[in-house]
Amino acid sequence: MIITLAQLQVKPSEEQAFLDAAKLLTKASQQEEGNVSYTLKKDIEQEHTFTMVELWTGMDAAQRHNESAHFRAFVEKAPAFLAAPLSVQMFQGEELKLS
């Protein structure tokens, strides 16, 4: 499983526009083949800071997502929203079954 964490610090004046664009991105991404989960989380300690949490079945699915039209459209709009450079981390892992 591929886990991607993208931290976005959003300009206060652009937060609603960011949320509207992120909602479209999230909804489309959740429909992609190979997507396990795709959510946006709001940081409760840092204002106007969000983390996109993506889970993919493999690197091929994550790469297809990065080439998708809806992802590219979001990336084109992102500079207008962001107050700081985007921070992206990717991990490879497996789900641990808790009993």
C-alpha cells in the first residue's frame, strides 16, 4: 500500500476556494481504480493548515492519480491557494490487523 501525506498551508482569504477545489479533487480521486481512501483533514493546532491523506493499492495507482485530469486541474489552481510550499511525503506500508 502507498500512503501519501500532502500538507497544505492555505491563505486565509482563499480557504473557501481551496475547500471547494479540494472537495472536487477528493470526490473524483475516491472513484479512481486503486484508491483505498482519499480524505482531507484540518489541523486543529495550526490555522489554515490541511493534510490530504491518500491510500493507494500500489505505486502504479498513485502515479495514475498524479497524471489524472482532476489532479492536474487542482495542481494548476494550487498556487493561488497556498501560503507556503506544498509538503508531500510518501510511504510504503501494509495494514496491520488488530484483534
